[in-house]
Amino acid sequence: MTEQTALSDAPGIGDTGAKPDAAVVRDALGVGVAVGLSGFAFGVTSAGSGLTLAQTCALSLLVFTGASQFALVGALAAGGNPLTAAAGAFFLGVRNAFYGLRLSQLLALPRAVRPFAAQWVIDETTAVALAQPTRRAVRLGFTVTGLTLYVLWNLTTLLGAVGAEAIGDTDAWGLDAAGPAVFLALLAPMLKNTTERVVAALAVLLGLGLLPVLPAGVPVLVAALAAPLVLWARGRRARGAEDDGALRGAVEREDGR
Amino acid sequence: MSVWIAIGVTAVGCYAVKLLGLLVPAGALERPLVRRLAALLPVALLAALTAQQTFADGQELVLDARAAGVAAAAVALLLRAPFLLVVAAAVVVTAGVRAMGG
């Protein structure tokens, strides 16, 4: 919200405050190249999980949101039902709807263009776009990051999958640790306060505790319930405190009479 | 075939939510509870996935070279290493521990 206000109203952002296009492109390329290259890890993991080259590349081309892709191949490799596996991947992708909500205000795209821009609405493009000071810079940052990432992510996915087939046993190379490391790297910046840490801890307990007893893929979905559970518990506590406050207020008023 | 079904469902679902965000009027999803839940959902999923892919072997829990690799990734994250280096640390340490027979 604050960024959006600053974008249109902040004084001094005019000719003098505008960020040069070259600087925006440099930021966007930095993110796009670094993350785009990690498509290699996805290609290797996916091929190592037993997906064909075509399936691996289809995922990067069509799904194009890394966490969901890693989650899907992990669930399929563990022998999960395809719909259970897809559900886990889908829930991870839901956050992109909220990115889109913020981006649509910043980008102000014509309705006809939105279906084409939608595929690029992901963590990295949002991060770069939100950091820009003007609408021109937002659009440039979003486009350059999106294009760089899309091209590189798909190229490196292909290379990774081909490479994995060439080297054979990917586990011997430690490549089965790439998936969880990617998840950890995505998770770490989200653990800012106690609520998030409690949700993460509860999800780990549920995910590991239910693993031996529920069908593959299902424990992750149950672990997702940690989010509404913790929110509900916190809401109850907050309401409880309010009720106490209201009660105390009522008692004090009674006393005052 | 079932893999293609999973890919198809995931692709359609993930594209739909991306487009939804761009199309719905601002404010429709802006209720605080919905926003909080949307922010916390990936935290729960990523935490559970990290733990499972580190310690699960099929439906059994095991402690193997992957745990050392993911621990190395955690250290790299604490040292604010870039994304690729974090993943590389996990892969190299896991391979190393395995090569030593761990």
C-alpha cells in the first residue's frame, strides 16, 4: 500500500527522481539471471524423479512457478496420486493471485494484455516490480525480469533434464538435496515473526508425523492446515483478550454507578 | 498418463490463480484474514515439503546424507549466500557425505 501511494503521489518523483531505464534493466537482469539459472536444479530433480524430458519441459513452460514445480515432481516421485500431487502444487501457487492483485494496480495493464502478462506473475517479477519508483520503471522491471526468467528457466530446465539423463544416478551426485534446499531458500525470508515460525514448526510436525500413516502427498495437504489453525488460535486469543477487556469495562461502569 | 494429468491440472490451476489476481477488482481479496491466510499458506507448505524431502524415504523417516546437505544450505542461508550457492552447498555436501559412505 505504501509503495503504491509513493508511486503516484510522492513529491520529487518526476524527471529528477525517475530511475534511469538502464538501472531498472540491470536490477531485473540480476534477479532474472540468478533465478533463471536455477531451472537447472529443477530439470535435474524432475528427471531424477522419473519424469520424461517432455514432461519436465512442459512443467517449466506451462506451470512456470518454481515451488509448485518442485512440489509436484517430489509428490509424484514419492508415489502420490496425481490429483493429490497437483493439489499441493496448486496451493503453493495461490500466493501468485495476491501478487497479481498488487501488480495489477502498479502495472495498470489493458484488459486484453493481462492474460499474456499473467504467466509471469511470480515471486521474482513481483519483487522487482514493487521496488520500482515509477509506472514506467515498474512495467520495464516486470517485463525484463519476466522475459529473462522465462527464457533462462526453460533453457536451463532442458539442460538439467538432458544432463541428468546423461549422468544417470542423480542421487550419487547429491542432486536429491537440491529440492529441499530450494524450498528452504524460499521459506527462510518468510519466517519473519513468531506466527510464521509457529506455522512452520507445526507444519513440519504434521508433515513428518503423518508421513508413515497417510497416503503419499496427503500429509503435505494436512500440514497446510497449520496456517488456518494458527490464525484461528491467535484470533481466539485476541478475541478472548477483547472480551476480557469489554467485561472489565462493563464491570468498571457498573462500579462507577 | 497419470503424470500428464497431474501436469495438466497443475498448469491450469496455477495459471488460473495468476490471472485471477490481475483480473479481480482491487479490494475483492483484500480482506485482512484472506491476506494473512494467503501469506501463511506457503510457509506451512514449504516447511512441510522441506522436512519431508529431507527425511522421507518413501513412507519411512530416515536420517541420511540429505540432512547434512540441507543443514549446509541452512548455514549458507544464515550467511546470506545467494540462492544458487545455497542450492550448490546442499548438493555438494550431500554428494560428499555419500561418497564417504554416509
